[in-house]
Amino acid sequence: MTAGTLGGRIAGATLITLLVIFLIAPLLVVVLMSFTDQLYLAFPPTELVLRWYRALLDDPRWLQAGWNSIVIGTMTAALSMLLGTMSALAVTRSGRAWIQPIGSLIVAPMMLPHVIIAIGLYPTMLDLGLNSTYAAVIIGHAVVATPLVFTTVTAALRGYDPALELAAMTLGANGWRSFRYVTLPMIGSGLAVGGIFAFAVSFDELMLALFLANPRTETLPRLLWEHLSQTITPVIAAVATMVLLFTSLLLSAAVLLRRPDAEDPAT
């Protein structure tokens, strides 16, 4: 190994280490502040206590907001998986040139500021009589989550030969049976990963919740925002730590589903 090669590896390792520290350090600060014994956010903590986690579990409003986030996230993931899969099938299997540009419109919500989407959805939900309901929040979250499912399912559909579907139909399978026994196993991991991403986006979404939710349907991000604007206590860091842990579990599940052996239904 030459000196230049060794120096390049050391420089690369140093750069990666600094990048990881840059990304992880703010999260570690939040986690440590959640164990402080002070009445305010303090870093570094002088003593590690679980006081703020007990306060979190004793407050029914935090528990209700957490339950709302899980319910809304689950329904958003289900709706996004349905719409994203149907859209991906239409774009990749239609065979019509005019439908291809529609794919760009489907992913457009990923590129727009969510406040713009919220401004458009708010009067729409009012006209439909859905304002301040679970349905309004779920629909709003599905608007920004469906493009993620569309992207992952589209990639999965383009990763295998569509002739397999034609072969199944040649052997007597109708469209539904061909999808159930051929297409769905092929795109299963992509669909699951898209669903996890959709749930994560819904679970962390703030702007749409500010416009579409009310105290009965408030989510964790909305309640966090309210506490940040009124009373800043370490319980906020405790909630943020719990959200960070839950999101990390979701991302770990997505990584496991994207393993090579998980992508091949035959293994």
C-alpha cells in the first residue's frame, strides 16, 4: 500500500467520521437533555433522572396525541399504499405515452412546501365538511405520503420482466389473479418500504396538522409545537427522544426489507 493510498483512506475515514458527528450530535444533545434534573432545557445535564419521562406518561394529553399519530399514520400508510400502487401500475403498465408525464405530477407534492399544500387543502376540507376530523388529517397526510409509495413501487415494477404477468394470463389467470400471485410478490418489499416511509412522514408531519387538526385530533408534532411556543420544559426533549427511537425502529425495518434476500421472493 502506497503512502498516497493510505493517506486517501485516512482522509476518507476522517471525513465520514466528521459527517456522522455533524448529523448525530444534535440528536445526542436532545437525548441527554431529556434526562436533565433541571426545570428547563439544560446541556450538559448535571444529573441524569427519569423525571420528565414519568411526567410524559402521566399526562393524558401526550398519550392521546401519540395514539392519534399512530392511528393517523396507519390509515395514511394504508391509503397511500393503495393509491401509490394503483398509480405506479397505471404509469408503468399502461403502455400509453401520454400517461408517462402523469408520474411527474404524482411526485410533485414531494417538491412543494407543505404549507402551500395545507393552504389548498384547508378550504377544500371546509367545503367537504371534513375540517377538524381524522379524515381531513389522513387525506392531507396521504397527499404528501403517496409519492413515496409511488416511487418505491415504480422502482420495484421496473425491476422485473412484465412478461411474467403475460405468462400468467396466458396460462388462464385473470388480471386480479395475475396481480395477486405474480405482481404482488415481486413488488412486496418495495410496497412495504413505501408504506413504512408513508407512516414515518405522517408521524412526523407538522404543517398539515396545524391547518387540519384540532385538539381532538392533534398529533405529537402539533402538540410539541404548541409546547415550544408556550412552555419550554425538558418534557419536550423526552417526547422528541421517544419519537426519535420510534422513527429509528421504522427506518431499521425499512433497511431490513430492502436486503437482497428480501427483494427476491424465491429466496
